[in-house]
Amino acid sequence: MCDALAPMYSLCPYLANDGLGFPAGGTNLSSLLPRQLLGSWYASDQFALEHIVHRRLLSHSCRTTDPARAAAFFVPFYAGLAVGRHLWAANATGADRDRDCVALLSWLHAQPWYRRSHGWDHFIALGRITWDFRRTTDAGWGGSFLTMPGVANVTRLVIERDPWDGMDVGIPYPTGFHPRTAADVRAWQRYVARRPRPRLFAFAGAPRSAIKGDFRALLLEECQAAGAAACGALDCAEGRCIKNNALVMELFMGARFCLQPRGDSFTRRSLFDCLVAGAVPVLFWRRSAYRQYGWYLPVDGREGSGPCSSTATSSARGTSRCAACWRQSRSRGCG
């Protein structure tokens, strides 16, 4: 069944270990990691949030099985997996993409604890971006789960939120790092702080030839032109980086800054891979971070690397070819 959940690759290796994926010890990533931290790293898929959240809540110390004692109710439904298997199917209809969500809501609306609050004390994790659940016409993209009656009051933990919907809460994309203890976090921080970083910049991304004036293609071209000594470039075409995230981590762990344009939507997992690798992300759109992850990142971009501002900007101007990237981004504006 897990083989049929995504069209480009099997999700079976990524749904193992309660959604964390296969341990990194048997992957290319193991050569980059200190031995004592191998148990904290997995081959995690960027869309595995709903599975990971569910499994962690099952073992949470505050969990209760008595609804009368509950302050909040988690809805254990994997809407991202439900819609994802139909997103690229040639003959899938809007009804196909919505069928599982309709069945879930039919059950949920009949539950006495949902009816008591009309969903205000319920929350759900969504493993895909919010726009994959906001189809408004039958021919449009994605499912229509978040537009269905009875969902408006439910809080959604989602990897990319709608900034104009207060019930969406932006949660970072899953990375491969899942520390078991606070000591693991500190040990990893010390490890990446000591890593040599011979390059000023790094960029990992796949160009989108179908997009006119594709900014990622421009950054990739400029980074390659700057030379490998100044800017490490990784072309992620054909799922290369999805299949081997070790390439991305090795690149970012050897650079001081990593360029983070928008992905297919405004956000991308690469931002969090960059942070975990101990590099500084250079952002080009506020909606890529500061208008997304208010629980985790400062809303004021001046406190870190921000769009059209920050220390990273000054560094960018110091390298001639990557400065061209920066000037180009400024000419297009930052939104």
C-alpha cells in the first residue's frame, strides 16, 4: 500500500519507525555524522509530519483516553497521504481526491465531543502544504478538505500555512534530525559549530523550466558561475536530493550561508536542512519563513537572515557572482 502513496517514489522506507523513516546508519548520511549521534538521524520524508505528530502524541505524557478529561482532541487522520496519492494520477477526479476527507468528516461530525465545541478544541496535522487542501473548483489542484463544512474551527498544524487563515499554524518541515534528548541537540550543535566551512555560499534546488523567469534556475546558474570555491551548487533535478538527502547536508555543512528562494510554493524543506546544518539561510521572500513559522522563528526578520536585509546580505555583496543574484532579487522585489 505504501508503494502507491506517491507517484515518483515509494514511501515505504519513509513511513518506517513511526514516520521517521529508515535509520541513517545504513544510508550515505552516516559518513557525515558523529558515531554517538547516529541514533538521532533518519531518512525522513518532507511530507511525513502527520504521521510523526500522531505517533508522538500516542506516547505523550499528557495524553488521556478519557474524553471528559481532555483539554484538546487530536484528529488522527492523514489527509496528506489521502490526497497525495491522487495529485498526479491522470484520471483522478475532484471526488477521488476528496473521498477520504468526506468520510472522515462524516464520522467526526457525529462525535459528541466535536458537536459540543463545533471543533474549537480539535486539532489535526497536515503533512502537505495548505494549498493542497484548498481546491475551489472541480478542475483545480489538490483536494478541498479545508474548504469543507465543519473544518473552519479546527486548528491545523501544517508545513506551509495560509497567512490569512488564523487556524493554520506553520510547523517546520521534518528533517532527518530527531534528537532523543536535549544532550543530543547540544552535541550536534557543538559538532556543526566545529565543522570547516570553506565556502561562503551553497545552493541546492531543482530549476523549473516551465516557469518563466524561474528564480531558482537563476540562482543555480549564478552559483555555478561563481566557482565551487565560493558557492557550492547542487542541481536537485529528477528527485536527486529527495532520494539522497546526504548530498544536501554535506553541501550545507561546508558553507557559511545557504541561499533559500521559494520552492514550488513559498516554503521548502531546504530552509530547515540549512538551519540543522549550522549554516545561515539567506531568504528572498518574507512568506518563506517570517510569515509562516511564528512559533519557531522571529516575526521581525531583522533578528536573523531576512529578505532584503541582514548580515547575510552584506556577505552576499562581497562575492561578485553571488552579488548578481542579490541585485537581481532586489530588482524583482521581496514579498
